[in-house]
Amino acid sequence: MLDRDTLSQLVRIVGEGNVLTSEVSLATYMYDATLLYGRPDAVVFVQNAEEIAAILKLANAKKIPVTPRGAGMGLSGGTVPHRGGIVVVMTRMNRILEIDPINRVAVVEPGVTNMELQKAVAPYGMVYMPDPASQKVSTMGGNFGENAGGMRGIKYGVTKDHILGVELVLPTGDIVQIGGKWEPIAPELNLLALLIGSEGTLGIATKIIVRLTPHPPAIKTMLAVYNTLEEAGNSVSQIIAHGIIPATLELMDNKVIQAVEDWLHIGLPLEAGAVLLIEVDGFEAGLDRQAEKIIELCRANGAIDVKLARNAAERDNLWLARRTAIGAIARLRPSYDLEDATVPRTRLPEMLRRVAAIAEKYNVPIGMLAHAGDGNLHPLVLFDERDQEEMERVHKTRGEIFKAALDLGGTLSGEHGIGLAKLDFMPLAFTEVDLDFMRRERRAFDPNGVLNAGKFIPEA
Amino acid sequence: MEAKFIKELANLLGPEHVTEDPAVRRQAAVGGDYLPDVVVYPADGEEVARVVRLANEEGVAVIPWGAGLHARRGLLPYKGGIALRLTRLQKILEFDRDNQTAWVETGRSLSSLNEVFRTGRLFLPPDPLEGGDCTLGGCIAANAAGPRKLGYGTTKDYLLGLEIVSPTGEIVRTGGKTVKNVQDYDNTRFLAGSWGSLGVVTKAMVKLKPLPEKEVPLCLGFPRLEEACEAAFNMRQELGPVALELMDAVLMEALQESGHPLPVRGEACLLAAFAGFTEAVDWQVDQVRAKYGQAAEVVEAGEDEAATLWEARRQAWRAMGGEEGAILGSASLPFTATGKFVQEARSLFLSGQQKAALAAHFGNGHVHVFLKHPPSHYEAVGEVLGRLQDLAAGAGGLFLVENINDLAMVRRWVEGRGPALIPLLRRIKEALDPRRVLTPNSKVLAYVLDAAGATETAG
């Protein structure tokens, strides 16, 4: 519980209507997109950096935990206020402040959604390349905090490759500018690198400067169908070995195919072991040859069917299965857990095999999607949260998936972050020395440990 | 430095890997009379860690050193301490062609790494003007890049993970082997460009790119500077070159005199490179010829000429500096203001009869200014530099003098971005390097740790 003085100071900072403390309000901000919960003591809506600075100064003085929150779409518990305290909601800071297409930059507030930014820059022929699956709702602040990925990672990188600077409130409540629109030439440490993907532990971004990329002049989209996951995985490696870096290489397994077909009836073969959605982009000249080569390689690796979209409508059609995959498979059971263990690309077929074996071992259904080009697997673990016995099996399943990923030279998380959900597994990925290095950095930013404490880096 | 300490170093590494020879010490120094006390050659990360731990016990400075080609840009002259030469760290521990990655030690040179990577039809793109002898470690310390920065980015964009020796002498791993990886703070990129101030990078997992099917550099000579700027603007907008360099007539002339003539004439020239799939590159080159073939002299470089062209660009600094040196300024600008800045700077030099050359990474909005003036008489050109600062600031950009060790202006600029930044940077350094032994002379932290040290003059 917050004391009366703290509450009245919060009201003074953001105004009466912007501090919520009713049971219903608090319950509304207990969760994110995981199954984790934590009850805050107050929920505060902020409008600008100064308000956040004042809240953090107050929190430091009174040692109150603060949890920043965008749309609450996180997949690792990063916005769950597990230690109570204040939830700072950023969604009202939702203005696009500047779009400068010739200099290829835009400036947004953190509450703008990824999709709002995409729509705003599209008329200028520009794209903001990171496109997490949550883009319709997830905010740019959340994307920044988690270093969100997406479908175009292999060619265009992830959020960290497209953010040039931020205005940031440090955990100590000081406002600073980091990075900027133009070429960095001053002798400075690259603090921005540390901040992107810091899961709200090192500061709260209040303005974000992003890099825009001209829309590719031409795109070719293909869908290849395989009998086995193995063949699809081999095709991925072969395409890349031929010097072609597609913008997208999305893989879906049989379980996902069946779920999608069952829902949409779009003519996917129910017995197919895998489908691969492939997209190449670039200048028109030479793109046909790349597409032909890809089709040839897919066939040589066992594809039973390869479709090439001839127009925008056909392209949308090929994308439909991928776009609806999670919705389709989530229909099968009351709850699902979406993981993001990532392995070096060539280990993906092996990883898929291991996950299938784990699913069988614990008798837990798992559908598999993958950003195959960057080895980023999304196992969708399906279950009923109310069944205690089943939940224990789910828990063991997750643990084994993480161990398999690390064992194959991969990572606990490709794009969702550690947060609370994977905190217990951090000692598998890092030595105590590695962790201590990060703890020291964190203390330098947040000496009183107020911002998103107890997440991401396990406490000593 | 005490003999006893040198002996301990020799015990750690073997006496043949520890030297006090002044000639060797001079090779690992930034400036004139300021030399390290001893130069050591550890064999691997483990030995680096031992040296750093010993230095911590004694409170002795340790300065990592590769080929020394970038050092002047990022380090202040420093007297004493240990120069930690990483040139024995040469191993390629894994070259994974299929995943297009390599796990390598950082003492190896870029050109020697690329020789190996090319056997797998892959390459590591950074192409610093300091040349292929730069070590990977040096490139990481400097976050180096060259003309192809426009198309390929900087060194940090090719790092997936690192092994570092922390300032307290522990071996720390960052990142990993996958492009998507969010399980740690991104110390991989944070360490890039930190000039050895927060850790000694001993191994790196680098991400490689497929060699382009075709690369064509074009050299275009324009009768007027204004036309060159306009062409550069349009080329970046429409044709997507991987490099787009502008050089003015003063620089072209200096290159001619120093034996690196460019194949075109005019008031300015552009060096534009196109790389990628054959059909696309052919199309790009055709477009350039169709659009600028009338206004400009266009020369397409074959393989040998290409090397000569890039070599000429690399020689710009030496050609302008000569014996007495020159003052090197750097402006960072909105792309849209780059042409105007270049032209206004040119008029400024003309009206002030200042001998100065301009070279721009045009596509990145990054302009280099070479003032033919010995850096030791820096004050005499204060007015010109002030005008250039105003020009850049007026366009929303920044102008800094690079090779004068006066960091007071940088400090003011950083403070202007939030007074809390300096204490934050100090806390980071203190948290990771409590005894301040690692690279105490890095420019990135010198003005943070010691406001007075920020104005030390060049040796």
C-alpha cells in the first residue's frame, strides 16, 4: 500500500483523474500477455517526461517500485508489477511528432503503436522495418524496451537496428537525450545500445527517433509446401548459401497448418509437414532470377508445391496462413504459451526435432512457427491453465525447450525478453561473472533499484 | 614502473612477451614523448585477464592496442602504464559458412580475416580508411567504418557476441551467435566504440555477408561543386549506392600531387559504388550514365582501378596533412543540408583564403574538413572553425575538431543533452572499473572522469 502522502504527491504530479487506485483498476493492470500476475498499488497515466521524472524522484525518495507499461502486450512479464508499487502507463503519450522522409527519420512518443507509425510513414514511401506480430497494438516504447523483432529480421535486423536516439528519463528521475538523428561523431559511449532491449530497467523513453527505410521497389512472395520439416529447413539453408537473403522466411509446422486450414479452408494440404513463406525484395532488375532460383532450390529440397504470387491480392492470400496462425492454433486449448527460443539457423531442423520430442515426452501439444531465416522458433505450447497437473508438465516442457536452445548454441530469448518469465533460466545461459557485470551496470543507472526491479537480471 | 612489477609480468607471460624497448614502446603510443612503460604480448584472453588482474592489484594503467591505426582518433597521449598488444590473438576458432558467422580472436587484421571469409564467398563489410591492416579489435574499439558505411553500416552492426576481459580482469561473455538475441543487456554493441575503456575485447562472433555478385565503383567529375552536390543528393534518393563519397577540387589536386590522381577532373568528384545482384547493379550504373553522363565525366572502374580509387580516398588525410599535419574537422548534418554545408564551407575558405579541402560521406551527411594548418597553431584558425560550427549548428547538425585533444567542447555538448549524463557515465565507469586502470586516456571518458584532463594538448 502507498501511504497517503505518496498518493497525494502523485495526484499533484499528474492530476486527480490520472491516478487510479480502485480494486478494479488495479486488477486491470496486473497482467501482460503472459500468465503472470502482480497487483500494483497505484496506476498512473502520464503525459510527458517531466511527470515521469517527478514520479521517479518520488519513488527514489520513498523506495517505491515503478513499472513502466505500454500496451501490456509483453511476452515475458516485463510490465507485470510483481512487487506492487506504481505502474506508469505510457499510452497517452501517443503523438507522432515528426516525419522527415528525405532524411529518413521520424520522431514518436512511446505510446504510438508500431502500426500507427507504419501507416503514417507509408504515404511517403517509407517503412519502419521492425514488424513484431503484435504490431497492431504494441507500442513503440514497448518495442524499444524489448528490442522487438519481427518477420524481416534476417535482412533488415530488429528494433535496435532502427532506433537512432531517445529522450529518456533515467531511473533517478533525470531527463537526458541519447543518440540523435544524424551521424554520431562526438567521442561518446553508445548508451543507446545498452538501453534498447533493457526491458524498462535502465530508463523510460519519452521520445524515440527512428530510422525509416524506403519501401522496396519490388517484392516477390512465394509459398512452398513440404512433406517434412527437415526439407523446409534444408531449403532455408540452401537459399541463404546461394547468397540470397530474403526479407522473410517464415515456417509453419503441420499442427499450425491443420489449425489454419480447419479455420479458414484456404486449401492447405492437411498432411503437409511444413510450409515456408518466402519473400525477396529489392530493385526490380534481377528479382525474377532470385525468385526462380528460390523456387528451384525449394523443389530440389523436396517441396511438393511452390506458389509465386503474381499480384498484391495473391500476395495477401499467401500471407493469410501466417498472419492467422497464432489465432488459429490458440483456438485448440484454453491457454497457450508462446516461446521464442532461438538457435543458429542451421540448427533449426534439429531444434524442431527436439521440441517435437519434448512435446511427446510430456504429452503437451506444441504448434511450431519459426522465423526460419534467423533461427527464431516460436513453439506455441497449448494447455488448460486450470489443470494443475498439466501445468506442471507445461513448466517442465518450457525448461527443456530452453535447455535445448542453449545446447544448440542458441539463446533463451530471441525477441520476447527475459522479464520474469525466464528469470530462473538465466544461470543456464550466463556465469555469475557475466551476471554481475550486468548488475553493476544496472546499479550505475538505478542506484536505488526502483525501476522494474527483480526482472531481467537475477538479483545477487 | 618498478622492476619487480615488470618481472611479475614476465612471469605471467614469459619474458619474451614483455619488453621495455623504447622503439617498441613508441609503436604503441599515441603521441611523441608520452610512452607506455612496458609493452606486453599476451597469448589469449586468459593471459589478458591475468595482466589486467595484476594491474588492478598495483593500480597500473592498461591500454589495449592492436595495429594502432585508429588510436589517435580515440585516445589521448598517456605517459606510463602497460600497452597490451593483442597481435598474438590471431585464431579463427570457428568459421561457420552455413550460418555466416565466425568466432575469432581480435588481434587479427581485417584483410587477413577477409581472405579466409572470401573462401566461403562471404565477407566482413567494414572498410575503414585506415586500411586492411586494422585489427578487428581496433575496429571494434573504434566502431570503425569507411565509405561503404552507407550501404553496410559500422562494425557494431556485424557483432553478435563478444568475449571481453572486464576492467577487473574477469572473462565475460556477451551476446551469442544468433541475430535475434535479447537475453542480456546489449554489451556487445555498447563495447563497440568504447575505445577499450570498459573492457578488452578478446574474441568476437562476427556476422558475415554474402559477397555481392557484382560491385561497380564509378568516379564522376563535375565542372561545378553545386552540380556534384545535386547529383549526390539524387543518387542517394533514387539509386541506393553502397558508398557515395564527395571530394572537392582542393583535395583532388592534393591527391594528384601526392601521386594518387583521380581519373576525372572538375570542381568536385563523386565516388559512388553499387553492389548486389548483377542485373540490379547494371541497371543502377545505366541510370547513372543516363542521368549524369552529359553533365559529368563518368569513369567506371575495373577491378584494379577500383583498388586505386579507394586507395586515393584513403590517402586524403596524408595528402592534406603532409609533414606539418592539418586540422581535421568533422560535421554531422541532416542529409538534406549536406550539399549546402559543403558549398558554404567552400565559399568560406575562398573568402578567407584558407587552404582547406572537403571530403564527404555524402549519403550519411558526414563531412570532413581538412584545414591546411599545423594543429599546434590551432588558435589561429579559431574564427574559421567557429564559422563552421555555426554553419553546422544552423542546419541542426554538429561540427567538431577531431585531432585536437580539446574535449571541453564535447563535454559542454554532452552536458547540454542532460546534466545527469556526466554523473551517469562516471558511475558506469566506476562500477565496472573501480580502480580506473583500463584505458584511462580514452576520449569517450576522459572528459567525464577529469574535466581538466579533457583539455590536454597533443604531444
